[in-house]
Amino acid sequence: MTFSFFLCGLIAVAGKRGSAPTMVLSRAAFGVHGQKVPGIVSWLTSIGWETSLSIMAVLATTTVIRQLGAEPGLAVPVAATVIVAALIVGASVLGYHTIMKLQSVLTWLTGAITVLYVLLTVPQIDWAAVQAIPAGSTGAVIGALVMVMTGFGLGWINIAADWSRYQRRDTPDSAIIFWNTFGGAVAPVLLIIFGLLIAGSDPTLAEAIADDPIGALAVILPTWVLVPFLLTAVLALVSGAVLGIYSSGLTLITLGINIPRPAAAAIDGLILTAGTIYVVFFAQSFLGPFQSFLITLGVPLASWAGILIADIFSRTQDYDEAALYDADGRYGAVDWASIAIMAIASVVGWGLVVNAFAEEAAWNNWQGYLLPLVGEHWADANLGVLVALVFSFVAAWLARRGTIRRQEGCKGQN
């Protein structure tokens, strides 16, 4: 997990050097028009994350309200869906400064409620039950690490520079990398360890988490703390979705759709709402489609990250902001080397991952076609994500150095 946030820190350096959103900066590596290929992947990733956070907020609201005595039925989930969608889209349309104000308050509130939650639920950890859980295979352990990596840092890496672009140009690269890595990883590492202990103590709770992650954790709390827990959890999820929808709106604009940013955010909000309705009211489970989504888009996203990181640290100059918007400028219209590397890495990577939820996400059963070459015992390892990342970095580092030198030599060109 820490490694995935380290990758975010590397990408965030580009924001400081170019003062532009992540997907705009990526044009230096893919070309002004070629960037639309990873741009589509980025947009789909952001939409998927926003939708998953919205789904968890709706499921948690429904579970807690029913725990407080509400009657079963559609009224509660319908109301929860409407409220959550309205909060996400409304805050996203208001823009960057509103988002930052929300985050500054929610960070402290979420931290306080999280500490309270840990204190109240520590007694429920059954150390004997946890220690009795059999060890997983090497492939399963690697696969779990890759899943965590794609679910945290790598899942947000496509917007890593969206916020660092406001940093001063004289901010040290090392400071940006360190604070992205440390700040991003420290809380998730501690909370995942605690969550594993809680889930490992109670198999029934572990099964419930697969269908409703937040709601399942809420039901083990005393009744008096359910309402503040619900409010904080939902607002935190909404805040995360707002961050994503703000950035995905920017990505939509970089794809050449010339509409105001609030309108782009509204479009994303409609898609988010439709996805939430499908999973909450029609899908068999939440976890299956979510994990399948993470791995499927994690492969090309890892490839894109490897290419852009190689680009960032091959350069000796800051990015030319004007050229990032000019297909006739130094970065050109399409960088076919980057497109080819991403295509090859994605094809190979998808062949080395497998859909572990064949029934819940049957649309993804086409993956894993290269596993017979490396051995079926690696099926759980999701090696394709790591292969795509490493291959793309090395290939781009070797294949594009001459291109980058020529770009940096275009002194008089925008």
C-alpha cells in the first residue's frame, strides 16, 4: 500500500512542474490528442471510484437506519440514494475551494469518530480466532497486496497532480513525494490492520462486509453512537466522491468535450447515480463487481503510470504549459511509442489477471488467457498489474529519452 502512495507522490511532482491537471500533463508523454486514450481509462476509473463510494454511503445509510428501527422496504434506500447523489453532485459543482473547506472540517471529524470506533470495538477482537486462520498461498498474498495497491494509491494515481499543481515551483520534489507517501499511507495501513483483526474475529461479520462494508462495521457499535458514526462515514464517503468527481470532470474536458466544468461534474453525477441505483437495487453483491472493476482498469492505469513516471524523471526542465494545449507544439499530436507501450502492457497484463467473481461479474471472465504460460497457481496473484507497471516504465524510459531530449530542445516553440 505504501508503495502505491509512493507512486502517487512521483506523479504529483508533475503537478508542481507543470501547474496543470494530471491528464493534461500526461499529454507530454502521449501527445495532445494521443492523451485521449489514457484519458478515457482515467475517466472510467474516476467514475468507478465515485460510484463505489456513493454505493457504500447509500448501503451504510440504509443499514444503520434499519438498525435504528426503520421498517424494511424500498423507502429507506431510495431516500438514501437521492440524498447522497444530491450531496455529491452539489458539492462537486461548487468547485475547488468548497471542496477544500469541506475536507478541512471532515478530516478532523472523521479522525475523531475513527478513534472512537477503534476504542469501542477493540474488545471484540478475538486473537485466538485470528491466529487460527490458515496462511494463504504465495499467489494469494501477492494478489491481496496488488488488490490493496489498486484499491488505494493506484486507484487515485490518475488525479495525483490535480492538487499538487497549486504548489510553488520551488517546493522540493522530495517533500511532495514524502508527504504524498506518508500522508496517504499511514492511516490506511493502521486501519486495514485493525479491520483485518475485526473481520478475522467473526466470520459472519466478514461475510457481511462483502455486501455492505460500512454498514456491517456499524452494527457492532452501541446504539448511541450509530447516528454520529453514520453522519461521519457518509460525509467522508461523499467527500471522497466529490474529490473524484471534480477531477473526472476535468478529465472529461481534456478529452475535448468543451463544456463548463460544473456541467462536466453534473454529467458524471448522473452516471454515478445510475451506477449506484444498479448496484443497490439490482446487483447480487457489491464486492464482486467492485474488485473486478479495480483489477480490470488497474492494468492499463498501471501502464499509464509507468509511462508518465518515466517521462517525469527523464526531463530536466519544467513542462511547457502552452504546448500542453497545442497539437502543433513540442509535445506533438500523438506519441505512438507511448500508445504502443500501453497497448502491449494492457494486453499482457489482462492475460495475467483473473476474475475471482465469475458469477457476480460474469462480464469479466475473458481475462487470464496467459496464465497457462506461467502456471495456474499464480491465478490469484494478479501479476498483470505489476507487469504492466514495470514493463511500461522500463520501455518508456528506454524508448522515449531521445524524444524528450528533442522536446526540451525546442526553445522557441510553444
